[in-house]
Amino acid sequence: PIGQYFGWHQQGVWKNQEEIDNNPSFPGASPGSIRIADLNGDGEIDADDRAVLGNYLPDFEFGFINEFRYKNLDLSILINGVIGGEIYNFEADYYRSNRLYFTDNQWFSPEDPGNGEIIGNTNGAKLGSTDYYIEDGSYWGARNITLGYSLSPEGSGKSFFDTLRLYISVQNAFYITSNDFKGYNPEGITDSAGSLTTRGVNYGSEPLNRTISLGLNLNF
């Protein structure tokens, strides 16, 4: 189906030469490079080990708005999000490729292998043909929370207005993404060329702004 990622599964990083010598490895692999899974178990890493790595289309999309009223108080909450849907995080690809030696938990040497997940070089398999930069694009967030208080002429002792409402509104009060996602904003993906086959690629995203507004609605 259109939108699927296809390539090799990665299994972390080669820690040392002994691991490479005693396990199936991609041609050109060296300590600190990406480790490819031998999916079919034939003792070799080749095109037959490739598989579907995910799809940019989410499994579920949801959204709801709740409104509450109690006497003169009103509260509305708008929440939405998606579950599933993978993103090729080209943004992380760019920064990690250009700042390999500034990345936390990176492999530096057999004596300093990091956390076993972050490469120290790009030898062996090309990262773009693996799931190294494919990340979970799930998220959910509170798009708007508004709290209001209404006054009427009877309650205020005034008669020059029909209704008066004070409110405070917060946009993007909170925004929760998957721990697997290393970018700023999974909604900030761009397709570059505008074709279906390149959708789901994050070429650069910006953090969402949190905006707090105070307002007054006055009806005469």
C-alpha cells in the first residue's frame, strides 16, 4: 500500500569487532555502525531481510470537546490526537549526521559504547534504508481550555448591559508525544515534493506555541 516504509530492521549498534565477526552483518559494518536484523535467519544480511517498517497513516484519530456550566461559571476543553502512524524523522537525521560527536549516549569506542542505540559512524547499511529514523507519530493535546465567568445586570446591580463575561483561554495547554519521537512536533511533517510517496517525512518542525488570552465579552 502507498505510504508504507520498507527496508531493514535495526538492532542497535555494533559494540565491537568480536560481535561483527560472530554474527551476520551488513557489508562494510564496523564497530559503532548500525546493526541490521537477520529476519529470515539464513545467516546473511541481504535484500531478503527487508520488511515493512511502518506506515505514515495513523491507526486512529480522535477528538472531543466538553463544556461544563455551574451557576455563572463555564468551562470548555478541546482535546484531539492520533494513535499510530510512523514518521521518518529527517530532522533527526540531519542533526545527528552533522553532530555525531555531540549526541548523548552515542557509541564512541568499544570501551565507551553508549547506550547501544546511537551510532558512532555511518558505515555499513545506509540509515535511510532502515528504521533507524522511523519514529512513532502518536500524540494528544489540549488544544484549548477556556474558563469563563458571566455577570448579569441583576447580579451586578448595573443595567447598561445585557450580559458580561470574563474569560481566560489557554491554547496548547499541554501536548504529549510518544517517547519514541525525537522531534518537536509530529504534526509539523512536510512532504517536500507534495506526492503521496513522500508524506510522513519530517523535514523540520517547530514547537507549538502556548498562548494565554484574557478577554471580556460585553453585550448591550
